[in-house]
Amino acid sequence: MLLQLSDSEILLPLDLAADQTYDVLLNGQHVWSLQPSRDTVRSRGHLTARWPKNLRRYLVGRAEVTVRDHTSGTVVGTVTHVFGDAPDQMVSVTDKDGHALILDKYGKLTRPLSAEADDTLQQLMDHVERLLEVLAQDCGVPAFLAYGTLLGAVRNGKLIGHDNDVDLGYVSDCDHPVDVIRQSFRIERTLAAQGWTVRRGSGTRLNVRIRLRDGTMRFIDVFTSHWVEGVYYMPQDTGFRLPREAILPLTTVELLGRALPAPADYERLLAETYGPGWRVPDPSFRYETPRWLSRRIAGWFGGLRAGRKQWDVFYGAHRDLPRRATTFAGWVDRKFPADHLLVDLGSGNARDAIFFAQRGRPVVAVDYSMGIVTRSAARPKVRALPITLESVNLNDTREVLALGMRLAERDAPVDLYGRFLLHSLESKGRDNVIRLASMAMRRGGRLLLEFRTLEDAELPHHYPQSQRHFLDPDEVVAAIKARGGRIRHLSAGRGLAPFRDEDPHVCRIVATWTGRRGAA
């Protein structure tokens, strides 16, 4: 049969090889790769694959759709289709700057490395080479190319074109998972002290963000590897028996003309990780992590990313968020004017942080979404103001205690400001915020909160979100008092925080702590 299309699905011939990889091109651009055995269902004389969710919003207009064998390049079929009854438009799967996007193995649209110019890739490799040196020399761990980056280097000395980041690994000499985590945090602190932008993915994975000269943001994942009872782990997806001599001592492989460190028996490692067909490129590859391994890794190293994906997705999908200061910021400025430090917790696009900084206040803007923190930091208005931006996970007690200790060491008052923060956190995160206040405000300052109440649960909301926790103000007050705080102001109702077509029921609380020093 010929290739057939609709706005919702693509119909493929029955005789496609079940375990082969096929590329889908729209107007000549490779946007997706599929494997019939995994991504299609047999129905009425053909194989049916639904257009991936994250691709659908781009499917408006005319497109020449081609399906080809990824390995041989043989074309299975080509057909022209008009999506969304928009014949005058052309389908284009690109970001706001016109850069081509492709679906990765997690179903997320990313900018592939194949879209970068050679000089841009060499800039990236300069950072990779330097990071490997820092890990080895300053952090004291054997560091090497890992996962897809190692795969590309061994195959043909290049980065895999459909990849969007670089993977590195290092060997921990610790035997217990707790010690492996502690070492990872020490390495994170070393990198941060040297100016690297680091976000933690789990107890054993770091994400290093690199801004290149053209403004492009690229990522280097740093994975911890270690042995427990003869099993070699490199979370999230690796766990199998492998002798130490398969990894150490390190050897080298060539990547983009550079000799870089690699595991001793890298072919054996790649075969264990990707299977016996690892030499054949497969952009549709997905890890099939055994349940026992997922549970073990989650138990040892998980739990440090709660809520991050939700906000990364939210800010990525809503680039048109208002930049004018909120009504709560204006109210705080009128009722409680001050010139000491204000820490904006859950700062989002930094609109309130900018508002306070424009009034002469030093501001630390804190958010867990590294994407919005990075974009805010790049704004000229932010760079011109006394604003420091930080990525902090308020659900992670360790990070909160570290921030609280820094603030407690100050000789001046500190205001903690949290607009629409508490109802966006889990109970642990809410307790962490109040604990942070009890640490930070021993020399004065205020905890300034605005949050959605139980009465808001049934009201219409402009942005539908499943992660809101509508709160009882009495419970928040009790939690503050339990930590030694005093309530200086409480008001609740509608009309306090109107936004477009929404008038939520919110509560405003202002609390203080005594100047007496003590345990947090």
C-alpha cells in the first residue's frame, strides 16, 4: 500500500521490518524516528502510528511527508498532506529562532546537535574537554565519555546527530550509595565554585549548562558510576554485572578530532548498555529499564527533582506571561517599604524581583526551573539591576538549609517573599519555606506570603494545573507559629489578585521572627 496520512495518524505498509528504525521527514526535515514493533498497531491492512503529542501543535499547513529506512536511506513512501485545513501555510518544526527541532527518545522536542555549525560544536567540545579535566584533576575522579557521546565517538568519531546533549561519566570509589551521593554533592560544590552552572538531576546526576558565544544553551550530563556487590550502576538506566577492568584504567577514543578519555573496554560497555546491535544507528532507541533497576535506583538516588518538570514545561509553553509586577508586589511595597535584601522564592519570570530592584532593593530571585532562571538572567533589564538569580529546589531540605545558613549569617534583616508559592509546593516544601524563614530572619525581616485557599478550589482558573494544593490559612498560621513565628497580618478573599478572567480566593500573611538566635 502507499503511505497514507491524516491529521491524527500515519498509515504505513504492513511489510515494514518490525525492529528496524524508520525516519519521518516533514518538508525534508527529520523530525521523528519510529520502530514498527513498538510505535505502531496493526489495523485494517496497515500499520498505524499516531502523531506524537509534542509534535501535533506544529502540524498546521502543507507538508511533504517522507518515511525512509534510517540505516539504508531507502524511501518507503512520500505523500503531500495539508494539516489543519491550512493550505497556504507550510509545516515547520522549529523553535522561536528558526532552529530545527527533533523528537528525542523521551518524546521531547529538542534542538539536535546536527543543526550546529562546526565552529559551534568545537566551542562545545572546548567546554567538554575542560570539564573532563576539572573532574579528574580538581574533583579527583576518573571521568570519561559516556552513553550516546561515547557511542558516537566509537562509531565514527562524531557526536550523534540526533542527540541534543553531551554525556560524561565518572567512577566513584565509594561502596555505599549514601557515600556515592555525598561525593556527588562535593563534586557539585567544586564545579559551582569554579563558575560552572550546575543543576542536580538526582543524587548521582548533574546537569551542567553551557552558554555558547551565539547565545545557544547546551547541556552536559555528568553521571556517577559505581559498583555494588559486583553490579555496575550508572543511573538512570545502567545496572549489570561488569568487572572493574572493563572500565579502569581509562583509555582514549577520538571525538571531533580530540583524544578524550573512555572506559577501558568501551565496546563491552556499549554492548551491555545498548545491546549487540549498538554499532547500527537507531534514533528511535529507548531504554527498556528493568523494573527492579528502576525501583533500586529510585530508592537510592531519586527524589531530588520533584516538581521541576511541571514548571519547565509550564514556562516553556507560556512565553507570553505578564511582565508587569503583581498586585501583591505593589501591596507589599506600599505597606512594608524597606531597603534591605528581599529573597523572591519561586520568582518565575522575575517580574516582581525586577519591581523591587527598581525601587532600590537588592534582590535574590530563586526558582527551581533552570530554564526560566536562565532566560531571566539573559534579560538586559535584569542584568542592569541588583538582582541575583539562583536555582534552588525548595522541596529539597538540604538545599533549603544551605540557603538558610547563608541568609542567617547576614548582619542585616532579610525579607522572604513568596507569591503563589506555598500552594505550588508539596507539604515538605511548604515546611521547608517556613523553616527557611525561621533561620533567615533572626535579625529581622518579614515573611510575605500570598497563596490560594480552599475556597479557590471550585473557582475558574486561567491556567489549568493539576499540582495546586489549595490551603487552609489556619494550617499555615499554625505551621508558622510552630516554628516560632508571629503573625503580623492576615487577610483573605477575592479581589486581591485578579488576573485576566480569573479572580482567585487568596490569603495574604505577613509573619516575623524574634531576633533571638537559635536552632532552625
